[in-house]
Amino acid sequence: MIFIYIFVLSVLFLVFHEYIFCEISAKTNNSCVLLNKRKSIFNEEFLTLIVLVLLALISCTRYETGGSDYFAYKKVFNNIPNLKEFFININKLNEVYDTSNQEIGWLFINSFFKTCGFAYNGLIFFHSLFFFLCFYIFLKKFSCNKLIIIPIFLYKLYFYNTMVSMRQSTTIAIFFLIANLIYEKKFIKYFIVVFIACLIHKGAVFLFFAYFVGRIKLSKKLYLCLTLSGLIVFLLVFFNFINFTSLLENLISFSNNTFKINYSINLNYLHTRPLNIFHTLEYLLILFVIYIFYNDIIKTDKYASFVIKMLLCLIPIFLFFRDYDIITRMKDYFTIFYAFIVIYLLKIKNGRYKKIVVFITITISYYGMVRYINNFDNGHFYNYKTILFDKLYLLFGE
């Protein structure tokens, strides 16, 4: 229940800031009031920081919370040696230490923290802390309205990426730090960092694709062509006119039997958990809203075109390969950009339209968050445990 309380707290902060404090300031011509707004405890950035600190505290101090991944990562951490032995056996880590074939970069991070004297919960603490620091830096860089992002963050990223996943969420945090390099056309720095991220989680390879999408010279006409093409393919796949599994099987039909067996096993794994149609429809709604207000959105913020391009990266994930679990996981690099479209709409619309946008955003985010909490391991997060009050020693040992 603590997560629902924080969601409500963030909404209360949002409503208070947007519809009470800001309106009072707007109606007051006294420049001192407007100046003090930046220093006030009601400052939006300060209110956002309160919520993020609370969320970070919950994630950093979680104990036996995170489903089977918690224990899978703990097993690898316990098995991994210190840095000296790590480098001695660097070419045979999985054979010697049973590391579940996790990436070398992630294993190095485990070994580093172990060598520094931290236990598994110490790794969890710094992992979550790193994620939230990167997220906050990302918000400082790209966002002018941070409170509205919190409900969407709780819905889209918080639980899986700070309470379950560790490798991919580390690379998502890295992406938060380097996303501006796409906008600034610093491809060498960007590619170097993405390469390092791939050593932590192979899924980060998708970020190479994101750079090239980010460099497209976008127009409303091109945007419409891309989204309509994606929608057509989605409908063809949804109604089984196109089957990517069959296409891939035909492509390798000439290969040897060993490759066919390995391919079949991997393909069955990829096809285990199709993405819920709710997420696809939600994405299509976002694409539709962008098209309707495209010209206004582009004028709203210098990053608006970049944000739209990052959302276009989701077309193959949500519309082409939504049946393949390992591909749909890549969505978490980009779904936070939903929040920026909401921010732009809040700038464009005023009065009751603005309130409608906020209401719809909060309603969908709350529904999505509660749905995830209820569905994940049969309500696992309702049994959240923490080391905060009586088990802080677990940061350094059992």
C-alpha cells in the first residue's frame, strides 16, 4: 500500500502546485511573490525531489522484494569472486562461478562492490541510487514540469526498473545521462557509452538504432507516413496476415540441424509473453495525439522534435514485435517520453482542457500502476520488505 500512498502524495503535490499555488502567483502582480516562488517550499522542483527521495529510499532498501529476479541476482553476486580472481578467470567466469551467462560488465560491477566490502543489499542500494540520480539529471535537462512526470514514472518505470530488473535498468539510467548526446549530434561519445552499456546488458544495443532515429529530419508529413506504416504492419500482424516467426523460419530453412534446434529454442523463449494489447492501444493514442497537435507541440519546446523521434523508436517494439518478450522489454528506454507529450499538452491547453489532460493522465497512470502491482507475482509488492529500520547491517553482510 505504501506505493499507492506515494502516488496519491505526488498527485496532491501536482494539484496543489498547478491549481492553487501557481494560480495565486499568477493573479498576484507583486514581483516579490513571483521571486519568492523559486525559493518557496512549494517550488515544483522541491516537491518533485521529495517524492523521488521517498521512492529512492523504498527501492534502495528493499529486501527479498523483486520476485525471482531478486534471488537470481543474489545467487550471481554470492558466486562472483573479488576483482583479483575476477580478472584471473575473466575468460571462464560462467564455468567457474556459475554466473548465469550474465554480461561481463555487470559481473564486473558485482565483483567491484564485493571487493569494496558490500553485500548484495549494498549493491541494490547503489544500483537504485544511481538510477534515481540519473533520472533526476535527465529531468533537469529535458523537463520544465517535473511533477506530472511522477505518476507516469510510477506506472511505466518504477517497479520493474528499480525493484526487479538490475542490468537493463542500469543501462536505462545510462541512457538518461547520454540522451542529450543524440540531440547534440555527439555520436562518437554516444556510441562509446552505448558500447559500454552493452557490456552490462545486451538489450542496450537497441540504443544504436535510437541514435539514427534521433537524427531523422522530421516533418508532420514524414511523421504521418511512419505512424501509418507502423499501424498497417500492426494490423497485418494482429490479424495473422504477417507472421514474423514463419518469416524467420523460412530464412534459416537452409541451415544445419544444430542451428535449427538452437533457433527453435531461442524463438520459443522470445515468444513466451506477448505484450498486453492495452499498452499498444495506449501507444497508438499517444501517436494520434502527437499528430493532432504536431505543429503546436513542435513550437512548445526546443526538445519537442527529439522527444517525438524517441517515441517513434517504439514503433517496432509495440507494433511489429509485440509478441516477443525479449524485444518488448526494450520499451522501457523510451516510454518515459510519454510524459513529455503530456507536458507539451499542458502548455498548449488552458482552463478545463488542461484539467482534463491531467485527469486522464493520472487515471491511466493509477490504473496501470495498480494493475502491475496486482499482476506481478500475485501481488508480490504488497508484501514489500525493507532493511531500513532493523537490517541496515545487510548492506555489508548477512
